[in-house]
Amino acid sequence: MLSLECQTVYDLIRQIAGEEEVYKIIEADEIIERLPSGLPLSKVQLSAIIRELKDREYICLLYTSDAADD
């Protein structure tokens, strides 16, 4: 089971990416802008959540930049 933060980020990624089976470029700011006001996340926190979703095979990433580099 996913935490509230992970589930929310996963749902937002699915909304942005859509149902097509193609890869899409999604910026961290795009996800952060859509987060509910009661769930503020930094880019570092978002990066950790995205890594967790990838490791648990909820999402597939071709490329990611480390939030610490931003």
C-alpha cells in the first residue's frame, strides 16, 4: 500500500501522462503546482517519492535528473 504522498503523486503523474502507452516528459514543477494545498512537497521530497514509485514498479522512468542538482 502506498502512503498518501506517494498515492497523490502517482495519481497526478497518471493525470498528466494520460492513458496512452507513450513516454512523456513531466517537470517536477508541473507536479508540485498540482499538489493539494495540504500536501506541500519540496523537489527533494518529490524526487524521493518518484524513486520509490519507480522502485516499486508503479512507474517507468527513462531519465530523471536529481532534485539536488536543481
